[in-house]
Amino acid sequence: MIMKNETKMITGKTLIDLGFRSGKWFKEAIPYLNENQLTEAEMMEYLEQFRQKPIQPLHETAIPFAVNIKAENPLETENIDKVVETMEAVMKTPTVVSGAIMPDACPAGSVGTIPVGGVVVTKNAIHPGMHSADICCSVMLTDFGKADPKTILDAAHASTHFGPGGRERNDQYRFPQELLAAFEDNKILGNQNFIQLARKHLGTQGDGNHFLYVGRSAKTGNTMMITHHGSRGVGAKLFTYGMKIAERFRKEISPATLKQNAWIPFDTEEGQDYWDALQVIRKWTKENHICIHNETAKKANATIENRFWNEHNFVFRDGDLFYHAKGATPLDDKYMPDITGPRLIPLNMAEPILMVEGTTTDRNLGFAPHGAGRNLSRTAHRKSKGATPITEIFAEETAGLDVRFFSKEIDITELPSAYKNAQNVREQMAEFELGKVVDEVLPYGCIMAGDWQKNAPWRKRRDK
């Protein structure tokens, strides 16, 4: 026993022998203990604040998960094999309790990375890598009644912004005071770096598979506009922050866990703060949709008859369980506190956008697919087209539609052939009870970023 006034020095070995793991806190604790010469009871009371949680090993075998997908051709067999392989690695993560993959599933990184079309349920843990950098990627629909589709698409083209970066200062949308207050009140987001990004990127849609789509309801004939995008730079910045915090915890409590599956325990201050920040980013992303839709209505002099939205890239909480959806659409109302209508599932620019409703089952865990998914990477898809001119491919695949690229350069990796067969996805949704289609938005046209890099300043300088 170590008593007061004894001269025995406390060292790192002393603390390790007492059952503590070495860490940066040694630099603070050892001098304090030696300067104050505490009794054993006093010392243990002081050290308790530094006690680390026990190391959590990986599950010996993967936690079982539902496979709501089947191959329709050899290419899809290869894709599913890769998805199952990576999902099995994910399901060995210590916090995982359940999971599922959807008909649009495809790999999203190295083995052990949650696939697109994946749902992973964890206990008391938020995994930033499982919602990815595109936090709250989502879709919003506005019903413009009997407005002319071309008028809406033209107005939308003048209202939205695709490509990298944000809007110039004189072209920015007004940042709502209530949203600004939410940022300022949040421990993580309340600094000017986050706030300036949030201001600059409001009303922007990015690139890749993000789109603005106009069509008509199969039920009512009304003209409807759907936008698809996430939280842009401000969400990506929060993701980077979250991954750093998660990595710190991973090193302390589960070094065997893959880095991409590191987590933040929800019952910590860091976990609470990160969860609160996610909810603010969700509000920002919803507002990002709203400002584009409202400006479109204003420019087209159109009346808004209805509006609803849903995210498909987020973390949803149910008690101490956290449902990580990486490209999976929530069916269960409990996941969406602001639910006002059915969920939206886009397939490709030449196919209808589905409006679906559904119930939770053991197979779907309360989720549906978020789209059609891919069997090939973008590079592989480009190669598959051989020497066929891009304009010829575009004309064939978009016949009868008003398809525009914001950069004025065609991106063939976003044309219909880049995605899985839409009919097969719909059939598998029905087979695995992944939502019932209650209406469809039949395509008129859409806007996408296009190949904005083709004429990017850095590329021009390099070519010159």
C-alpha cells in the first residue's frame, strides 16, 4: 500500500501494474501523484477518471445479415460476391448487431467498407465511415400541379448550381436565421469555418449522381420536381472531424477494428456532440433542397401543391440502436420525425422515380433501396462503350427526354446504361418486401453536373 509521506515514486509501470493502459494522460497524472503523495485510496479515486474501457475484440464470425439481392447475369454475380465479402468483414465489427443489403448494393471501397445499399445496425455506437462523407444525401419532391414541365425545368436550371465549390457571394441564397442559430449553438459546428462553408454551399448540388429531375405523376398528371444531393462541403468537413474522433477511440478500445469502421461511443460527450451535429447537418441539407425548389417556383410563377423528402445516407436512432444506412431509403416512419409523404427511389434519368411506402420486416430492417445501383465502376463503364462517340451514346439513351448537363459536357457514366436494370430492381423490391410503389414520376427531363473536369482550369493548364 502506498501511504502519504512515503517517498516511493509513481512511474508508468506503477500505473500499468494497477491495471491502467498507457496513454498521453500519463504525462499529467504521474507528476500530480508524485507531487501530492496520495494514499492508495486517494490515488485510485483520482485515477478513475482515466480508466479506459476494456479492449473490444472483433466478432469471431460475421453477425448474420439479410441478403435482399440476387444476380440476374454473370456480371451481377461478381458484384454480389464482392458485396457479400465486404459486408461479412463489416459484420465482425464489435458494435454490430444486425444488417442487410439491398438490390442496388455495390462495393464502395476496400474489403470491410460498408457497401452502397448496405444497412448496419450497431449498439450505442456511431460509425462515421458508415454514413460516409456525403452525410444526409437525400431527395426532395415538390408538386407544381399542372405547371408546364419545360417551364419548371428552365426555371430550375436558372436556380440550381452543380459542380465543385459553392456560390459566389452575390449569388448566395439567404441563410435562415434559425439555421444559423443551430450552427452557432452546436459545439462542433459553431465556428466560422463550418458556417462559411454552409453559407457558400447552400443551393448547390455537387456532381456525380446528383440530379434535378422533372416529370409527371402517373396518378395525377401533375408536374413534379425532384432534387438529389447531400450536405456538400459542410457535411464532408463534419465527416472528417468525426473520423478523427472515432479513430482516437478505435486505438483505445478496439485496435483490431478496421479504420473505416471506427466508432464514437454514443454514451460519451464526444458521441452526444457528434449526434447533435448530425441533426444540424440534416436541417441544413433539407434547407439546401428547399431554397432551390422555392426559387424554381418563384421563377416559374408556379404554385407549390405538395412537398416531401427523405434522406438515404444517414444514421437513424432507435433507443440504443443506431441504423447506419449507406445508400438505403428509410421505410419506417420512426426514422423520419418530419415525414409528410411516401419515400422516393430514383432509378435512372430515363426511368420513373418511384414513390413507395412500406413496413419493417426482419429482412428489410425498415429500409428499401435508394436507387438502381451499379455493376461496373465509372472507368469500367467508359471502357465498355469502346470507340462509340459520346454524342451517339447520349442521343440513343436519352431519346425523347430533355437531359441537360450543367457543365455542358456529357458524362456518360451517368447515362441509363451505367446503372443496373431498373425492372430487375423493381422485381426484387417486390420479392423481398422492400416497399410498395404507390405512384411514379414519369420522366420529362433532368439536369446533372456533367463532366465538369473536362474544361477545368487545372486541366487546361496541364494540357497546355
